[in-house]
Amino acid sequence: MTTFVYYLIALSITIALKSLLVGLIRRCSGRACRLDLSRLLRKNEFPASEKLVGSDVLTAPKLALQDTLHALKRTPLTTRTSKSGQPHYIAIAQSVSKSLHPLIRQAESKAGECLNLLNVTAASRDTRLAAVLERLFDIHDVPSKRLQYIGVEIRRLTVAKKTFDSTVKDPELLPQAVQRDADRLIANICDLFFTAKVPPPLTQHILCAISGTPESFNPLNLLVPAFEAPWKATLYTLFTVLQPGPKDSSALLALRDSPPQEPPSPVALVVVYESLRLYPPIRRVRGDTRLDIETIQRDPEFWGPDATTFKPSRFLTKEGNIDRSLIGPDSAWMPFAVGRMRCPSLGGYFARMIVVVVGEILKQLFPANSRPLWTLEGAEWNGAAQSGFPLRAGREEYRGIDVAVLLSQRGKFGFEG
């Protein structure tokens, strides 16, 4: 009798535990799962060594949960972008074009010539953000001022966070003004997401999988990995093709003449590969593992005596194909870092995306099928940059540089008339 009673008690406990486990699984697999990721990320409650490389806004919990968050946040991002087809790239190019037009200004040169001026930093930032919103969330036609606000604030707050982390160890000491600005930015982006005409499926998936409810959704967890490093890649790709001036427009034309609906040619791709080699979006990785990517990618031991020269053809074989050995996992080319340190933007925001975004910017500046005419203007564009030496790659470099495009007499701009 006693044995039977013990058996019943054990059976009851087993049933109760099973019911509890099933309930937990159901709650965590649906909207009831309330892992308040935004609170964890903003409070920065975990050691710096556990941060996810590629975004200082993102901070991961301990190792087991870190892997889970990788799967929840980053796999949808890379999966969605890596499957971009022809219609998606056409839509991205259209969004880039629309976001660029308000930034173009008309002016007159000292010689009385009509010019179109475009700030290279603003163009890179706003067009990349427009591309991200279009591709990931099907959001388009965002007003120019709103794009500028979001892009500028993401950049400013990311830099402020990096500066804070490098000098202060206590997250509770984060200046209130910075936190208020971050909250204001988050509210602005959430409003943009939730007022979109068609609720983006990816947004809804991540809302359920990570945050549980719209109230706990932090959109910076999505935008920063997809935007911060890639917009710098866009910026320096533009600079590298514009730096030589009209005397050598081969790299510029390779990107400009690349149709967004078609896979880029090897000639267009290697322009991006070489730009990423000289100016990697992630220059250095700090933490338990330290890696000076910029130095490795300019080391003559790996790249020859012309390692600091912009030479896209180094990535081509004699037959004109991509030399995969130079961009493979065992190569000295790692612009988005490697392994667990790799930036999540690599999966879907790689070479083709850069070709499409930069190519569309160049199409708008130089729409004619003729030799483009331009100069780069600004106090920072000094003798070294004008002479073709490697550009400085700091966070705030070249913000005041404009590309000045000479207008033809027929009213079309960017080519000899």
C-alpha cells in the first residue's frame, strides 16, 4: 500500500512538471513571451567582453542566452537580405534615388559654371538608411528630414556610447541627456514602423520572438547592425571612386553602369572588395580577442608592395573572374571581422547591396552615358587626398566634403556637353 501511495505521488509530480514545462514552452513561443531585451540592452548589465561586435548598442547576456539571441535577431536579418531578388533590388534603387534628390544643391563656381553639390557623408548615410528600411521592413517614401534625423542620431548616439564605455564602467552613470535622446529616437523609429501601410512580417516576427509586445520593442536592435557599419562602407566606396577625379573614372563607371536588377559584374564587385580592403567598416576589434583589421588588410606581406594603393584588379584572375582565394575565410580580407566577432550586416548587406546603393547615387549624379566631370571640395580634402594617398578613416573624417558636378549647357548634369 505504501509503495502504491509513493507511486501516485511520483506520478502526480511528473504530470505537474510536464504541464508546467508545456505551459512555459507555449508562452515563450508566442506573444506572451516577455523577455524585455530593450531593458537589458539599455542598462548594459553585462561585461564588455560579452558584447556583440558590430554594434555597441547591442549587449548580450551570458553565453547560452547570447546564442539564442543570435538566432532570434540575426538569422532573420541575414536570411531575408541574402534572398534579395530582382524586384527587391529595383525597389531599393528607387528608394535610394528618392532619398538622394532632396540632398542635391545647385550652386555656381568661381568661373560662373553651374554646379550640383552633394555632401558625400549625408548622401551615404541617408541612402543607406533608406535602403535598409526598404529591404528589411518594406518602408519607403520616408521624408528626407526624418531620414536625416534618424541617421544622424544613430551615429551620434553610437559614438557617445562607445566613448562612454571606454571611460566609464558604471552603466548607471550614462548621462541622462544621452538616454533621453536615445528614448526619443526609439520612439520615433517605433512610430515609423507601426504606422507603415503594410506591417512588415520580419518586424512582427521579431516583436514576438524577442520583445513579446510592441511596448518593449527596441528598433535599434535591428537598425544598428544593418546600418552602422554598412553606411561607412558606402561612404568610403563613394570616396574611393571619386578620389581620382575625371582623369580615371573606370571604377566609378563600373558601379554606375551596373543595373540593380542584375547580378553585378566581376569588375563592379572588385571595386567594392578593394574599397572594403583599404577602408574596412570595422577597423579594429577590442575585447578578449583583439584584431587590427585595417593593418592586416594593408600589410604588404599579404597584399604586395602596392598594398596601400587602390587597385581593384588585384581581386581578378587572368580570365577576369573573382579570385575567391583572396576573399575566402582563410584570407587576409576580413572587412566585417571574422568568426563570432563578425558583424551581422555581412550576411545580407555585402557587396551587391553596396553596388546597388553606390551605383544609384552615381546614376543620379552622372545620368548620361558619357565621361563624368566632377571635383571634391572642402577644407578636409587636402593635398594628400588630392594626390591619391590613402584617406583617413576616423569616425568624423570628411564630413564637410561635397562632390561638385559640372552641369552641361543643355541642362543635364554630370557629363561633357
